[in-house]
Amino acid sequence: MIGIVVVSHSPSLANAVVELALEMVRGERPMIAIAAGTGDGMTGTDAVRVADAITKVQGPDGVLVFTDLGSAVLSAEMSLEFLEKSTTPVKLTSAPFVEGIIAAVVLAAAGASLDEVETEARSALLSKQSQLGDDVGDDVGRKVGGEASTAGRTAGSTAGITEGITEASVTLINAVGLHARPVAMLINAVRPLQARVMIANRRTGKPAVPVAGPTALLALDGRNGDVLELAASGPQADAAIAAIRTLVESGFGEMDAAPSDAAKYDSVAPAAQPHRPGPIGVSPGRASGPVVQMPAPVAMPEAGATIATDARQAESARVTDAAASVESSLLAMAERTSGTAREVLETTAMMAVDPGLIDGARDRITSDGVSAPEAVWAAAGAIAEELASNNGLIAERAADVRDVRDRVIAALTGAAPPGVPDRSEPFVLVARDLAPADTALLDPSKILAIVTAEGGPTSHTAILARALGIPAIVSAPAALDISDGTIIFIDGSTGELVLDPGPELVASVGDSADEVPVFSGKGQTADGLAIDLLANVGSPASVTEAVKAQAQGVGLFRTEFCFLDRTSAPTIDEQVAAYRPVFAAFPDRKVIVRTLDAGADKPLPFVTAAHEDNPALGIRGFRTSWRRPEVLADQLAAIAIASAAERANVGVMAPMISTREEAAEFRGLCASKGIDVVGVMIETPSAAITAAEIFAEVSFASLGTNDLAQYTMAADRLDGELAELNDTWQPAVLRMISAACLAATAAGKPIGVCGEAAADPVLAVVLVGLGATSLSMSPRAIARVAAALVLVTAQQCRAAAALAIAAPDAAAARLAVTHVLATR
Ligand code: PEP
Ligand code: MG
């Protein structure tokens, strides 16, 4: 962005103009410095102060200096001599002081170059001149040049298509008409396009003005109901007209706002927002049922008084009884399951009454007089430590011993056993948050809905709930106070949570499930642009779902989900066994395997450190291979073997790539195992803005919008309080996506989206408009996304993308695109 310096004889005048200009922009603004007065309270100007002001705002894009009159110009000229040699271009402009500064601030905020801003600022009087009847027709023509001057002459008529010029008329439907914010949106939408657009207001009959500077557009005096005549020329004339039409017809995203709210958009300070936006609906569907709170994890028992010698026998017997009751409840659970789950429960039951554990605890009570819970904690700790010192499967049993320990202690203290509660009747699970391992074990036939106090829309609780089709709400801390057994109603789309719902609400449960459209198996827009609709999978159950949903392949195979309960690295054979069924389910279809994305929200003890100060910014994803190269090497070997044994078209991609070097290194590692379809996830801002370099190394990329939003907005994706920031609709995130898509188009390589954003049917239209070539999502979302895409043309997708990018914030972007799609 260029910097702006305002040189004036009067500080009050300069401040007032700058204040007025800043009212025209929301979001990022250019740096502005004022050099006004002589510094001793006198009216006048001073060259040294001007030089200081220039130094304050100078940057690589240059500085534009405005002056009011007389000696201000002289001081500005002299100031250039005081400036240290610098490469920053500095331009003094003869533009009008008020109109010029306003035009410059708006255009600079939209990212225009120094020359563009200066040209527009100098023309800023044109609208006033034309309004007051000065003869400015030639000036307008000169300003837009060639074809555009023709456009200027034809725009006032409804003559249809003139050769090389696209014409259209649109009606302003928003209450306040063309006020400052819509004007800025129009300029932002047209600026990136190779097109010149003229616009006239049929009601006033005044000459057309270019969609370039705010003052001319404001002077159109566009009011609700006015018809605007548009004429555009240049290679992207059609896109420009479509973008403007989209903006105008969506009411500039103001249709749900009262007129006074629309005016508020112009205010410099954004309205105060509540910080915690919850409860947030993250997995659609309605449910009603009794609450069961997830028990708090068992803590280390506090050391109590020494047990009297004559009471130690009875205290020891408590251990035996507690262990026996844990055994029988685990066996009862095993009875109700089958297959591997049953075997696991039976083995755990056996461990509960293991003499090593029981005798170890009893001995401690007898000899040291510690309480039963303390004794069990210590005895189990010793066994777990010994097991953990081994490798492989033996070490993994340490986690089982700790689980048994917690169950026995819960039985001793009367607390609820740890983990997802086991109930014979379905219930609504309420928890502070769910660990990935807990969510992986959820039984959708038992869990009616999930409500968590923490977590955001892209937390793993949310992702898993969507994949399992369980309605879910996150960021609802008050839910922790609801007593077990209370009947609640939740709506996972709206975030509504009602205690003791009436019969009407309860009867509405299941309503939303009825309208699921049917997917034909081929994703495309109305005009036939093919967009592969793929599935995100992480477990055998999700593969079955993906096949059922007619997914065109797998766009994200989250391999770490196969190994969440492991404490040691899986062998190559174990991995081959886990990958083959996924490949086998999609013969001759694309399956993109992501190498282990361990760390942060997906810790895997065999690759990630037990403690990092900042795990999301730490050794996660591809970075774990720096410490444990053999884990990645084995995984690639396993993928190569599994891929050779099946017919799927397998591609491999690395998570959390930040540099071109990492992409090149990953490609090399894949090549050494014979894997040649190699890509990366673009989920860091660095990867998005260096995508051109990264595409030189790999053959495809997939946008991980969950992490891309988290890192772009510096907002932890697990923190529900930050959900408003952690939103792919944020203009900053959309621009990151756009940068990566532009690089993909330039390289002629495919770029998919596999973050949760792809599952939002409205956002999916925007993503396709930005250039995404495939979308991968939870299988259950595919049909709805397909249904949304097939209703719009590729051009409409691009117009929706232009609309979203031009919006001032996430909410306005979502509203504007939703409105335009609904009224299409
Ligand atoms: C993402 O970050 O968008 C993504 C798809 O990966 P994950 O959610 O597994 O981090
Ligand atoms: Mg990610």
C-alpha cells in the first residue's frame, strides 16, 4: 500500500480531511502522516516537518504528497532535499485537497499503485464539475480512454450490446443506495479485472463516470430503486459486469440489515462484537434426549492419613472388590459388542484383576498404610512404567494399564468411570472437549448429539461429529452445568440448545434429515465445469460412508486417524493392512493419502513430543520427519506397497509444508519409494503466498482451510471463543486461497480444497469461483455440495468469489453470497 502525506497550513483542516477520508474505508488503511502548521502553534508549513512525515509513511510502494495552497507546495518541494537517499518513490500531486485525498485513501486501501492513485486523485473534481454543469465530457473520455470513452457515451442509453462493449442495467435494492461502503466494494471488485467500466444513473441523466474513484461514484447519487446503466470494455468486461451485478443484486450484503445498520457500515470503528460467539452449531441435525456428562479425567489421589494397622486388611479388600466390579462391568460391555471391540474389552477386563496389579496395591496398603486409591495409582504406575520401557505392542499396553487404574480408582471413590459413558439407552453427550481418541470410539447409535464447552467449527470434535452424522454444538460452556438426565433439544445447524423442550420441538427432531438430495456421482456446475467431489476419510467406517455417498474418490485420507491409540510406530505391514481397504474401495479412482499429520490437535506419542509450548506452531506434520525420518520413510514404503497391490490412482501429499525446499524434499523422498504423484497441503500462509514456487516442485496441492484459517488469522482452531476469526469466509483467508489458486492456474496444475470449507455448499461455490478444481469433504456433505454447484454456472461462481473477496468482513461475505444464490 502507498503512504499518504497531507501538507496543510492548518492542522485542523488536515485532521478534518483525513478523518473524512478514513470514513470511506473499513479494514486495512494506508499509512497517513500530517505535516500541518509550523509546530509552534502558528499557521504555515515547514519543509523539515514534511520530510519527517514522508519518512514516517514511506515504504516500497511509494508516497503521495497532497498540499493545500501557496507555500505548502514550496515546503513539499524543499522537503525532498532533506530526505535521505532512499528507493521509495515520492510524488507531489496537484490533485484537489479534499476530493483528491478522499479518492487517494480509498484507492490506496484497495491496493492501487502510486501512479493509479495519483491519476485518480487528480481527476477527483470531475464529478463535481459534471454535476455543476461544467463541460467535462472530454475529460471523462480522456480519462478512461479508447473503448471506454465509447462506453461512457453509450452507458446512459439502453441500446444493448455495442461492438466490444458489454452493457447492462441493474437496480439498486439496498436501502441506502450507493453510499461509501458499496462504492468501495464496486471499486474493489472491478480493480483486479482487465476491464474498464462506466456507470450512469438513469434517474439523474448525468454523464457516465468510471468505476475507478469513489468521489465520482458517490456523486452518481444512487438511491434505492435507481437504475444504474453499465458499460464495460476490455478482456474481462463480462466478468466485471457480472461482479457488479452480483454486488448490486445482493444489496451489497445489507439486505438483512436495517437502514441504520447499513449506514453503520461506513463508520470507521467496527461495532463491538461479543467475544464468545457460542454456542456454535457445527454438525447439522436436530436431536433431543437425556444429558450424560463426560466424566472428568481421574486425577492422582491426594496423600491421606496413614491407615491404622488394624484397618489395613479391610482397605486391601476394597481393592479386590473394586477390581472385580470393574471386571464385571467391562465384561458386560463386551457382551453387547462384537469383533475387535469385544476382544479389547475382554482383555481389559482381564487386566483389571491381574494379580500383579491387585497384589502390588494390597502390599502397599499392608506395608505403608496408604489408602486404596493411592495404592492402586502407585502399583499401576510401576507396571505401566515397566511396560513403556519396551518397544512396540508391549509398550502400548501401558496405556491400557492406566485406563484400568482409572477405572478401579473411580470404583473405589464412587466417581464415574473414565471415557465416553456406557449406557444402554441413547443420550446427548456433554463434555468439556473430546480427545481425538474419544471421538474415534463414539457409537452413533448411542450418541444422539454432542455438546462441548470448548472447541471451534474446525476442531476434531466438529469434524468427527460431521463425519459420523451426529448433530453437534461446540463452545457452549454453560452446558457443563446441566445435570445428568435432564432432557435437552439441540439444533446442530443453528447452535440452538433448549432445556426441557416442549413437545413441538421434540417432534421437530429428524425434520432436517429428510431433504438430503441425491448425488449422481459426477460433480459439475450448471454449464458442465467438472469439479470432482471427493471424500475425507480416516477410518474404515468413513470409507463405507464415502462409497455409499458415491464420492468420486478420496481427496484426503487422514492416515494418523488409523494410529491414534498407538504408542509406538506401526510396522510397514500394519500400515499396508490399514491402507489397502481404502484403496480397494476406489478402484481406478483418485485416492490422496496424506502422510502422518501428527502434532498439535492430533498428538501421536510415537512421533510428537509430550510437551511443546506452542504445539500448533511446533514440530507437527511434515516437520516430525526431521526428528523421526524413519517414520515417514516407512509410511511412504507402506503406501507404495499398498498402492501397487490395488487399483486406485494413489497420490501422496505432505501436511504443514511451509517452504519450497520442504516440498522438494518431500518429492525426493516419495521418488525414492517409487511414488510419482506427489503433492502438498497448502495450509500455512507461507505456502499460500509462495504457491508458485511450490508448484514448481509438485504436481498438485490441496488447500487445508482449517489450518490455513487458524494460521492466517492467528486464531487457535480449538478455541471456540475465536470462531469468528477462525472462519474461511474471512477476506484474509479468501485472499490466501485466491493467491494459491492463481498460482495453480498459472502452473496448469490441480488444486483441491480438503478443509471443512469444502463442505459448506455456499462457500463451495466461492471456492470453485476462486479456482479450486476439486472439493473433498465429509461423505455426508457431498450430495448437498453437488446440489449447490449444479445450479450455478462457472461464471456465477467467479462472480460469487468476486463478491466474497470484495466484502468488508466474513459475515458480509457470507450474507452477500447466500443472498445472491438464493435470489438467482
Ligand atoms: C485442514 O487443515 O484444513 C485439513 C484438512 O487438515 P486437518 O483438519 O486434518 O488438520
Ligand atoms: Mg491441517
